[in-house]
Amino acid sequence: MAASITRKRRGRFRRYGPPLLLISPSVILIGIFVYGLIGSAFQTSMTSAHSAAEFTGKQPTEFVFLGNYTAWLATKEAHHALLNQLIFTAVFLGGTLSLGFLWAWLLDKRAKAEGIFRSVYLFPMAVSAVAAGVVWKWLLNPNRDAKAYGLNRLFQTLGLDFMQNSWWTKNLTWGIAAIAMPAIWQMAGYVMALFLAGFRGIPNELREAARVDGANEWKLYRHVIFPQLSPVALSAIIIIGHMSLKTFDLIMSISKHTNYQTKIPAIEMYRYMAEGDYANAAMVGVVLLLIVLVLIIPYLIHTTRAEKNR
């Protein structure tokens, strides 16, 4: 009996042992440097470590539970940062999805020099956010009339003076929407690639069958193409949505430091870190993580159910 149990254990080890040993270094590193640090951030966010001395243990700290969260969420700065994040995400998401789908639809028509157009659309992704921010800072200059340059100068040259505006510099409510323009410029090509892959993955037989059944172009898209592209659109929404929450370097390179009109939670976290307020910095980071989870968890549930139904 003992020999039989020993043989079973050896068989299990030979079956599961090598794979576990192979992935164990990655699991250990992820456990320490990802989930361990997330846990540390949660712990710090619930303490009174509002200075370097308190964070390093040179001064005693207290456990305040959700006190930092409630105090920050009650401030006008938090409301403004969260509203800016919502506006930025909506404009960023809407712009990338619209342009990406339009470009993919045009390329799906087998346009001439398709490779050149794909390269042009995807090129902005190769530009760093800081470099893009420096260029767009010049383009979004608020000077008008004789002192105008950038987009305002272009509008003036085209006789569209009414389109000149201060962009992000003076508009406290919608200024952040101007910052979404360079973000759209950078990521619309990526969304185009996703949609183009979705278009090319739809069998021609489905399109031909719909046309044989008398479907016009609108019905073809509504009942055949759009349903086939829905998983691609969902993936694009999740990817762009969580990228908008991590946008930091682009905003910093355009608006300089912590301007109130372009402040989002990531900028707030940076400000707290610069001030040595580690508890509040960790608190804002946890808030961003929770927002990401709200976006990611439904996507994971959807994909899991889709795989089970196959």
C-alpha cells in the first residue's frame, strides 16, 4: 500500500514538478514586486505617514483606516481631478475609436499604397510621450492674432479665426480635453490596427451570403460586420480606458508640473510624492487601481464566459 502511494506521488511530481519549477521564479518575482508592493501601498494608504520621517519609521504613525480616502474625496481638488479624468478618458476613448475605425474601414477597401498608410497611422506610437508632448505644447500655444503660432496660426491662415482658443491654459472645465488630442494622435493608429485585424478576420462568405439574402450595405454592417467586431471594440475600450488612467508624462510635458486645469489623479499622486506625503500618494494610487479593476473585471468575466461557451 505504501509503495503504491509512493509511486503515485512520484508520478504526480514527474507530471507537475517540472512545470511548477519552471514558472516558480516568475511567480515569486510577481508575488513580491507586484502583489507585495500593491499590498504595501494599501497598508501605507491607511496610515498617517504624511512625511518621510513617518514613512521611514523615525516618527510614529497611526492606522487611520479609510480616513485618507474620505478626506481626499471630500476636497474640491479631488472632484476636479476625477472630473478631468472622466473628460480626458471620454475624449481619448471616443477619438481613438472613431479615427481608428474610420482608418481601418478605409484600408479594408484595399486602398492603393496600403502599407504606406498603415506606417503613417502607426508611426505616432513610436514617438515617446515626452517628445510628443513637447511638439504638441507648441501646437497648442494659446497666443492669438499677431502673436499666434501652432494651431491658432494655422486657423488664422485659413481664415478660421473663430476657431482660435486658449486650449488647455485657461479653461478649467474643458481644458483637459485639449490634452487628449495628442493622446488620440498617438493611439488612434493602434486602434486602427485592431479594427483592421477584425475586418480581415471576417470571412468573405458571410458578406456574400448577406448580400445574396438581399442585405444592403447598412444591414450588412449592422447584422454581420458590427457583431463580428464587438470583441475587438471591447478590447480597444479596455486597453485605451486603462491607458488613459496611466497618462502622466504626456500631460506633464505639455502643461508643466501641476497646473490646476490639467490635474488628474496621476498628477495628484505625483504632487503628494513630491511633497513627501507618502500616505496620500499611496491612497491616490490605490484609487486608480480600483478604477482599473472596475474596467478590467467585467472584461475578464466576459472573456471567460465566451471561452466556456465555445
